[in-house]
Amino acid sequence: MSSVAMQQKNKIHPHKFTLWVGIGSIIMMFAGLTSAYIVKRNQANWVTYELPVAFYYSTLVIIISSLTLHLSAKSFKERAMATYRKLMAITLLLGIVFIVLQVIGFNQFWNEGMTLQKSVSYSFLYVIVGLHALHVVGGVIALLIMSLGAFSSKTRNYSMVPVELMCTYWHFVDILWVYLLVFLIMIK
Amino acid sequence: MSTTTLQETAHHTSHGEAHGEQHHHETFITKYVFSQDHKTIAKQFLVTGIIWAIIGGLFSVIFRLQLADPTATYPWLEDLLGHWAQGGKLQPEFYYALVTMHGTILVFFVLTAGLSGTFANFLIPLQIGARDMASPMLNMLSYWFFFLASIIMMSSLFVQTGPASGGWTIYPPLSALGDASAGSKIGMDLWLVSMAMFIVSSLLGGLNYITTILNMRTKGMSMTRMPLTIWALFFTAVLGVLSFPVLLSGAILLLFDRNLGTSFYLSDIVVAGKILPNEGGSAILFQHLFWFLGHPEVYIILLPAMGMSSEILSINSRKPIFGYMAMVGSLFAITILAFLVWAHHMFVTGLNPFLGSVFVLLTLLIAVPSAIKVFNWLTTLWRGNIRFTPAMMFAIGFVSLFISGGLTGIFLGNSALDIHLHDTYFVIAHFHIVMGVASFFGMFAGVYHWYPKMFGRYLNNTLAYIHFWVTIIGAYLIFWPMHYEGLAGMPRRYYDFSNWESFKNFGGLNQFISMIALLVFAVQLLFVFNFFYSIWKGRKVTNQNPWNANTLEWTTPIRPGHGNWPGDIPEVHRWPYDYSKDGKDFIAQDVPVGADESKH
């Protein structure tokens, strides 16, 4: 291996780095939305509200899913492929449950008369939570692809990179959700 | 073996290991259409940008016809525009559409995608010594999202109610209510969808540029040995990646207001005698979100031009760039300040005057790094052995325009003066010179300088000099008088000034400006002709390093293949500005440092 390639070894993998920069840009989008929320809150016609209960359950679910994914990656590293497969599938399942719970939460909210158009406060909740859910859907699709790969008998792939990318992104949407939840509880 | 592992292998072999060019089976489609070669993608961005520049430029010529003589009719205009120019007279609605599209096209499609898209793609791998971008696939997608955005924006020109016409800043409520104007209908929807695609494109591009610069530099290419072009493109990408998502969030809220009946930006509105139910929104909120992108966007446009001009000025003065670290530092300072000055676009929105004064201070602080850059460009030229190549002419022109336009920025940055100058032709003059024309000059400088590398041929020099002189004199003749119009209070975006006693005396001046605008536009067509003619018929490049430059792109073959270097990637031993050192005219970056060599 030439020295150029050797030097390359010590650097962070380009795909991982790209993901980190991408995460920075997603953070900026939510920073834009939450600061718009704060600006709007200080103006007239702001209505306070209680978050639907389903959002608290979904928080629990996504935190557990982060844990299972972490353990899944750990087993992958130890080449415990059966455990890796199982945990990956559980994470996928939990991801889907999270989405379902968010939809249930939206329904609860809507049925209590807090519809999208009624007040800007409610509109903000739908947009912010909805956009986060879309990012989770992206993660669920990635989890699905990973799980299919894990269970396929043809695939023999021992590269850590895809698993690590998956972990980084999933932990990110998890932390982002916790941040948004705390934000929505504290500032309403 | 999964695709990921394949990519892994490809990734590793692409760094050294004497593999040379990546030979893969290429058809016409994979080579010229869905190419993953950064050089081809750069050319795709450039050609698409040129097509948009012609359209956007033509729009300005058409609305300048209206401003030149509001009473005149042009029968050919009706043939061209149909019911938008009934009886040969431009309709007011379409005048606004033209102004809006001129801004949108030039700011986003030409000077963002056309400029960064072209030169970031072309120069980053070549100048840092990489075989391609970190992710050629994302890079290709970046172009095709831009292409899709282009098609959608183009199609909005052909809908019955016309394209978006609320100004390129698409302020609500005009942009949020379909009934507000003809241009607020489907044209506005297409504008938003197109911009969403555009944002995706620029994010994919930006992610790639940053990753490539930080991760894929060849051996010896430390950050402080990078050419200033790369530094500028790096900061440009950082600005884009951090500011475009905020525009996206603003646009999403706007989409909700338009289509789902929410009231983020709307409150107490009456349209055509009908009271709307929307309550509690704030139109100013949109301006905050928009200008949080909008101001960094100015630097997204300007920084690449700065970087390329620095490089070209040094090469053609045969002198090292003056104050390399100061240049990098001032680029960094501009990047940080770019995020902290957005409210200077909003001094007259009822902004708290104390807050206004904070933004005045931060805005005027930009003068410091800008002045450092100008000083360094001038000292680079000072007593240089200057070669007046067309690229050099445009780079010098860039510095001239940046000074002239930058000075009026100090006027506008004052919130007290801005009350008078806001929304007048003074603003038009300021931003066209400092950001529009100056960036175009940077872009032209780049095209003239790197054309031999792109196509293996030279552009015609005689046409290039005609292009330069007419454009620089023309640009000043067009925009300089606008300062006087603006100081006299002439507002921007008006369709017809002849109804105001106070602006009537500018009729002659307006006519003059329009005539020059027509001439300058014609000369740009000469450049376009030169560009396409020379691809096939230009003088062939026979020298690997035609400008005697130090950077790595000139160590590749005259027509580099995919992978850029046939053998190993050269190792870098020095910074790129060793010109006229130790009695040598130039020492390329891949030449090892001699034992008795002096420090730079």
C-alpha cells in the first residue's frame, strides 16, 4: 500500500463525514423552525396546549430502539451475526412503532379540537413533529434495507461502515426528538 | 459482495496504489449524460448555467425596454410573448414576472449553481489531488436535481397565469395567497417546488465539496498548502449547507400557508373585498427566515469569485499572493459575519432600533475583512510582472467592481441612511455591482483561465478582449447612474415612472441605461459564441501547463480522463504560490523543496 493510501487510513471515512455535515444541515433546518416558533410565541394570538400522551410513549420507544441498535452494532463487531440480525429487526420494528405512535398522537391532538388551521401554535406542532417523523421514516427505510441485507443468505459483508452510518443517523434522530419534546414542553 | 464493499474497494484503490485511470466501460450515456466524472458534471453545470444566463439576461433587456420608453410599442414583442405583450406593450403583471425571474435565475441558477457548481466540481479534485469527489454518485445526483429544478422553473414560464411575480424574495402575503396576483397562482407553486429541488441539489453538492476537501487531499497537501480557490469554495459550501436548510424551513411553512390553510405568515388580510380567516401570523417572520439564507447567499455567490480571482491575480502577476493567511482569515471572518447580518435587509420593517444598531455594527464589520482582501489583491499586483491575459483582465475587473460596489454597501449598512435609500435604485446599483457583475467577472475570469483544462483548447483572445472592455465599461455605465436615481428617491420595481413629476427627468437617463444594457447583452452573446465555437474549433492546447502555474491541475494530461492522473497522484511539497522565487519563474507544488531553497 502506498503512503498516500496509508495516510488516508487515519482519516474519518468520507461517507461518515458526509453524514455528519448532513446532520449539521438538518440541525440548521430545525433550528430555523424552533427559532421561528420562539419568535411567533412572543407575538399575539399564541395559544398554549398540552402535548398528546402518545408522544411520551413514542419517546420511550425511540430511546429503547437506540439501545437495541447500539447492541446490534456491538454484536456485529463481535461477529455474533444471529444476535445482530435479531436486534436489527427489533430496531426496525421499534422504528415503525414510533411512527405509528406519532400518528396516534396527531390523531389525539386533532380530535381534541386542535386542528392544523385553528391556531398558529398547533400548526407549528404539526409541522415540526411531522418533519421530524419524515426524517425517522428515512431512517426506517434504511433500517429495512439493513435488515433485508442481514437476513439475506447471499450477502457476506463484514464492513462496519454501513452499520456505523446507520447508528449515527438513528441516534441523531433519537436525540433530535428528545430535544424537540423538551423544547415543546418547556416553551409552549 | 455487496455494493458497499465494492465502493469500499474502489475508494481505496482510487488513492494511490499506482492504479492510474479508472478504466470502466463507458457508453455515450454514462460518459456525457449520467456521468460521475466531476469534470463532466462541472461542464454540465456550466452549460446549463450559460443557458440560464442567456434567458435571465434577455429578461432584463425586455424589462429595460419598458423602462426606456413606457409609451413605446414593439410589435415583435407580441409575437414573442403573446398576451403578455398585447399590442406590443409589456403588461404590468408580466413586467413583475420578468423582474422576479431575472432575480431568481441570476441569483440561484446562474451565480450559485452555475458558478459554484462548475468550479467546485471542476477544481476541488484537480487542485487538492483527488481522483474524484468523495461521493461521485451524490455529485451526479446534485446535477440532476439542479436539472429537474431547471425544468420546473422553465415550465413555470409557460403557464397561462405566468411565472412567480412577487419578487425573487417571494415575501408573503403576495406569495402565500393564490388570489393575490396572477403570479401568485401556479407560477408560485412551481417556483417553490423548483427551489426545493434546487436546495436538495445544492445541499448534495455542498456535502460533497466539504467532505472532499477535508478528507481526500493528496499527501503533503495540508490545509495551509491549499490554493485560495479551494479555501473559498470550502467556505462557500459551509455557508450553503448551513443556510439553505433555513430557507427550506421557511419555504415549508409558506407551502402550508398556501395549500393547507395555516397562518404562519398571514393575519388580518382582505383580498378583493373578502376577509380571510387567517389570524395570528406574521409576514415579518418569513423575512427573518428568508434573509437568514438570503444574506449568506450573497457570499455563496461572491466567495468563489474571490477565490478564483486571488489565484489568477497571483499567477498572472508572477508573484506570490500577498498575505495568504490573511486571505484565509478574512474568508473565514466573512463566513461568520454572513450569518449575523441578515436583519440589515429589514431595517424598515419596524425592527427595534437598538437591534438595528447592533446589525449596523456587525454589517460594517464586514468592511474589515473585505478591505484586507482588497489590500492584498492590490499588493499582489504591485510591481508584479503582469501578463494581461483575458482571465487576468476579468480578475482585475472583479477587484475594481468589488471596491466600487463595496463602498456603497457602507452607505446602505447604516440603518439611518437606509430609511432613505431602502428600495430605491441605489440598492439596485449597489448589489448589481458588488455581487452580480463582480461575481460574473470572477466567473468569466475562471472560464477564461481554466477553459484550456476543460476542453483542451483556447478561447479566442480578440473576442475575449472585446468582451472584457465592453462589459466593464458597460457595467459601470449601466449601474453608476442608478446611484443618482436612487439618491433622488426613485423606487425599484416600478413599471412606469412617467406618472411622477419628480422622476420624469430621469427618462433620458433610463433610455441611456437601457441602450447600454442591450449592447452589453449582445456582447455576452459574443462570449457564448466564442465559448461554443472554441470547444470544437479553438486553438489546441499543446503545453501541459499553458499559464506556467503551480497548482496540481496542470500536472494532469492535457485532456485528463476519469481519475485525472494516469499514474500516481503527485505528492505536494510546497504552497501553490512560489512564483519568481530564487530566480525561478515558478515552482510547481509537486516539486520537492531543494536543500538551499529559501523559505517563502
